Amino acid sequence: MATKSGNATALTVLSPIKNGIMDDLSFADITRERCLRLPIHEKSPIARVPNTYLARLFVLDDVVYESLPGSDSVFNFSDITSFFSDTARKDALPRKDRLQSKYLVFSSNFYGDLDAYLTGVWEKWAYDDYGIQRDVRYIWEHCVAFDQVNDCSDFIGYIKKCQLDASLFFNGSTDDSLQEQLKSLYLKQEFTRFVVAHQGKSAAEIQQDFKEFVKRVQPENLNGPSWQPGQSMP
Amino acid sequence: MSNIAGKAYAMNVITPIRWYKVWINRLIFKIALSKPSTLKGLVTLSLIHYARWVIIPRDGFPHLDSSQPKENLNYAYMLFFSNFNGSWDQYVDSFTFAIPAGLDLFWKWNVRYPKSVPLSPFHKYIRHNQIDTSHYYNAYPMAASNDVKSAKKLKQALINFNAESASKTSEEFLADYNRLLNYLQHDFGEMRATPIVSLAAHAVKERYLKSHAAH
């Protein structure tokens, strides 16, 4: 299983959405609209879920038909045989697949263990939806069998049923916890500013200011000053 | 639609693969996993945060309840999800130019994959099979993947420097400080909100600022 790479986990979830409509809108469209309405960056509900590096939501309406011309050798050969009959050429065309359900896709790259992470999703996922407080159930509400999810352990079980293993997961990042990464980014930002502001200053002045700088930024204290998850402005 | 969150772009590509070729793809991924040197090309594409390939067999779509109709598919499907910095064209082109052979190895078992070279048919193929993201979250929208990596190096160097040099005489401190700056010269850089990379992203940002002001 390649769902893990170092300490990072690739969670891929496809939750089938009920076929049906409510108030002239399909459940899939309602779900999509709810995803689109989610506040972004630091206000995203995912910003509250501990250890999420990057995550996304979308609705998979259907699979894609390969209608574009290809470089298939069988297909090219059937071009010649079509002089006699069109059957070979038609047979060489890709088949058309249609999904029977639409799927809510949740894909997350996070640090650590799946159960602890999903507990965080269940407990921390909260956001302000234009004045109304919502939790994670609002996004999954119209998915098949989600009405049987009543508590955190039900939710973990449900997501695991919808989970797909990755065949290959590439981790191009540092493999540190999110807290560690955010602290490092904060230090990079602050130290860059310090260095620019102290160009050409005397040794004694830089040394004195550096001591105060270290006191302020607390490089080794992960719970000290840092960037917030999803922080979009300096 | 929001494929962009700060400096990161979310790409979702779904492509059919003939069911009897799935094992070949799986084997290639397995070899790639067991021999990290095969992923060297991907590592050189330092604009990638995380990427994954997921193969769904014909009968592999989650089925949760008898009320849900069963899928009846001709093909298995390969999902590719990537998180990278920069624009769509930069990303797709960098794949083509940096690791065309590796790319072909991963995708050539997929129906009507045109190969990564020449560019135009490959662009068309990716665009044809790409699905837009509805909500994209990035824990550090102001940072590129290279910022995350350089910040790690900077943090450690800063901690070491503080431990070793902070209490030295001023002259010795300055000499060590200059050495530190020299060592970190490629790792500095102030990070800010991303410039406008697309009108769609700009519209999302405007809406966001408006909702910020409203609450």
C-alpha cells in the first residue's frame, strides 16, 4: 500500500451521492454548491483540522469518454479495413462508460495517523456559512448511507469504507508536522525581514537586536509565535 | 471552481485504462516505490508539494448500500491528483520537458494516451480528462513548495547559530552572522499573497475579501 510516504498520508475518499432531487436540485448539485460555498484559506473548515497540508473537495459527475483521436495502432489499421466494412473501425473506438452514482471526492495530504486525523475532521471541521454554523455532516449529508453516521467512530468507519488506496504517493515536501512547517515558514519570513533591516549596521547593534529577535520569535517553541494554518496575508 | 489556493494549484485527472492492463501499471508503480531512484525525475520538479496516483478497478468504486446502484464499467480508471506551484501550462510543460519517459511509462497503458511529446496533443489530453476542484485548501497559501523546504533549512541553521554564536564577542558574532547569511543566501525571501495568476482566482480572492469585510 502506497497511501503513506514517510509521515505523510494520502487520503482518497469517494463517497457516493444519493441519486435523487430535493427542491428541483439533484443531491449532487446541492453537495457541489455546498463545497463551492465553503470559506477559503484560514476560514476554511479544513484549516481547523490538525495536520492538514493540502486538501480538496469536488463532485465526480461521471468518468470521461476518450473521444479525442488517438495514436492507437489497431485503430489506424482499421482505417484501412474500413474500405470494406466500418465494423472494425467502430469496434476499435473506445467504449463509453457512465457512472451509476455521482461521487463526492475528498482528497487530503496530511501528517500522521488516519484515525487521529479523521477524529480531527469529525471534531474540528466547523465554519461560518454566511451566518450559520456548520459542521462536517453538512458536506456529506446527501451521501449514500451517511444518515447512519451518528458519532465519531461511525464517521471513521464510513470514510474507511469510501477510501481508496494510492498506488503511488509522491511526497515532494519536508515530511515534518504541519506545526513544524508553519513555524519554519514564520521564521523564514521574520529572519528575512531582520536581515534586510540590518544591512550595514554595526556588529554590536546587530548582535543586540538579534538577541531581542530570538526572544520575540522563539525559534524552538512550536507553540510560540508562528503562522496560522491557511494564513493568506503576511 | 477553485483550482487555486494561494500559490498552489490542484489538478485532478481521471483516465480510463483497460482492465487487463491494470496489473502492468500497478507493477510499474510498485517498482517506482521500491526503487526511489526511479522517482529522481519527480524530485527535480521541486514545484510539487504532493502527488498521487490511484487505480480504481472496474468493480472498485465504493459501494455502501443496497440502495446504491452497482457500477457497470468497461474500464478501470486511474486518478491523478497533484498539488503544485505555478500555472497549469508551466506544470504540464515541465513534466513534458523534465520527465517525458517517466510520464509515458505511468500513462501509456491508458486509453488513447497520446504520449507527452509533442506538447499540443498532451495538453489536449490532460485538459480533456481534467476535473475542476470545488474547494481547495492549502495550509500555507503564501508559500511555494521550495519555501517550505528552504524554511526547514533556515530554521535549523538559525537555531544552531543562536546556540553557538549569540554570546560571542561582537566581531566574532558578525563574522559568524555573515557566514550564516552566505550559507542561507538561496533560502531567504519574503513571502506574500500570490499575484493574480488567473481571472478566476482573482474573482475568488475578491469574493473572499468581501466576505472578510462583511464579518
